[in-house]
Amino acid sequence: MKSSISTNKFLAWWGTSFFLLFFFIKPMTIHLWYLYGTPRPCIPFLAAIMIASILAVIIINNNYFKYSFLSVIISILLIYIMTLQVINLPIAIQYGGLIIYLKTIGMTIFGYSGFFLTGLFFLSIFDNKNIKKTIILIWIFFTVFELLQALKNSQGFYISLTNEAGFYLILSDSYAYLTILTIALCDKPKIQYFILLIGIITLSTLLSRASIIIFLICSSIFILIKSKRLFLILLLIIVFTFITSSNGINMLKYKLPISPRLIQLIELGTETPGWIARKELLSKNSQKITLLGDFMGEVRDNWGFTGSYIHNILSYARQYGIVVFMAICAILIFQISLYCFLICRRSSHLTNFDYFCLLFVSYNIVSAVLARGYTDPSLWMSLGLLSTAIKQKQLGYPGKNYLNTNSLS
């Protein structure tokens, strides 16, 4: 029994650490490097060490874990993707060199597998008070740090990352995911709504239009499920319009002109430069989707430069083939449908873990459909989260962390 409890605590802290590695340490060290030139850790290397440690625990404590058919299928799919990447090594390094290849597989191989395992074991953290306190403190630090940086910007109330276009995407998505977790870990609705409001304001300073739109969608879902007070959705819309309006900012009597990117969002809608670029990339790359994929083919077509992949879930078809793409979509559709069916059938009170699962998966799926491609490994956490959430509902547990329900299910 003591061994099981010890293993459970390890899984809780391991899942928390991997989550924070990508959604706090990575964005924070990037921002500090940009501002002050501080060293940046090698995230794929740290992820590899963590994955090796969790695999060792799984092997040593094999009797503690239960394996389901679905988790085995997802694991086989992961192995197949890894095999494709390794097989393509001789060809891919000719496109952009060994460094680009290693960076790509580092964020995909280790990211995919690590996030999948994190999702499987994430239920453990919701019964750990120390982890809850740690997450909340980290969110407060992240929020205060970014808001202070926005206030320091003489050009306006937003984060300025000149010539580093990709950084604001990492900052925005990371902050959104961390905010979702913080909301789910709190029990009092008033505190949750306060965090939600602060999260929207902070996200509006991080420049990513896709992130703020998706976060508003998730906020609406949360409010509908949590309180049924539809007027709160209208309040969110009003707040968002207010903080993205020059007139609204002037009413506050502060010199806080909002980011031009958000003004573009209000004025141009889907005709913003970023959205137009995504449509062009989709049109160009969708013509080269094959049965077995063309890993890093966009690097070849772009003369060794990265970033010209499809910026949505179709990028999996471009990179790994139609079979992988259809398999991922089929698994997600099945998991989401079954999870929603179990929630509706049991009509049970949603737990904090359920709220996190619903919000994280919602943000993740909308991101994958609209704006994030195969280089974003967080999609695989949704696969793991849904596996655990489904198992939890099938066993009829009310949300406490029962041993072996948090296993490879």
C-alpha cells in the first residue's frame, strides 16, 4: 500500500513537472532570454530525461498499471510516427540540416510521448494540496510578470517581441493552459471568475489573436457548464471589446493603447495578415498530402527554412500521411463522444478534473482545427486526459484519486 501511495505521488509531481516544463519554464526562459539574454535550457533534453524516468517507474512497478486497448492503440500510433521520423533522417537532414531535424523531432517525439503520459497521470494532482498551491503561485508570478512587461512598453499595453514572431504564440498558449489549470484547481466560483477575467486581460497583452479568441470560447463553455448564467457570456464579450477598444482604454484615463494586432482582429476579422498567410500555407501544402506523408517536406519546399507547414491538424496528414491523420481524428472523436455520453448518462456533479479536462481539450481541439500544427505536442495530452477521464467515469468514481484509475487507461 505504501508503495502504491508513493508511486501515486511520484506520478502527480511528474505530471505537474512536465506540464510546467512546457507551459511555464519554456515560455518564461524564452522571455527572460529575450529581455536580458539569460541562458535558455534545452527543453527537449529535459523532456527526454523525464520520459526516461517515468518509463523506468512504469517498468519497475508494472503491476501497478492497467493497460486498455485504446492506450495501446495510441502507443502504437506514437511508435509508428517515431519510426517514420527516424527512417526519414537521411532525407530530412538534406532539407534543413541536422540541427533543424533534431529540433523538430525533439519537440515532437519527446513532446508527443511526454504529453500523452502527462495526460494519463494528471488526475493525481487534483488531490495534492501542495501541487495546487504551487500551481496557483506560479500562475500569479506568470501573470504579474507579463502584466508588468506590458506596462513597461512605451508603445502600448502589450508585450513587445520585435523580430521574434513565434515567441508570442508560445507565451500565449502556455499562459492560457496554465490559467485553465489554475481555474480548475480552485473550488470557489468567485475566485474562478476572477482568474478568468485576469486571464483574458493578460492574454490580450500577449498578441496572439487566436489564443484570445479560443480562450474566450473556452470561457463561455466554462460559464455555461458552471453557472448557467448566460449574461456572464455577454459580460465577457463586453470586457473583451472594452479592453481592445482605444475609446475604452481612454475611459480608464491611462495611457494604455491596445495592441495593433487586436485592433486588426476587431476591424478585419478573418482578413488579418496572419489568417491570410495560414490560408495560403493550407492551400500550398494540402496539395502534397500523401498516404505515408512527407516528413519535413515543407522545409525542403521552403529552401531550408522552417515554419511553412499547415497551421492546423491537417499538418499531421502532410507530415505523417493520411492514415495517421485519420487515426488521430477517429480516436479523438470516439473519446470526446464517449466522455460526453458518460457525463450526460450519469448526470453526476462535475469534478475539478472534469472541468480541467473539458476546458483543456476544448482549447486544444479548437487550436488544432484553427491555428496549431504538428509541432504543437499538447494535442497528445488531450488523448491522455480523455483516456483517464473516461476510465474514471466508467468506474463510477466521483473524482477522488483512486489507485489504479490513474493508470494507462
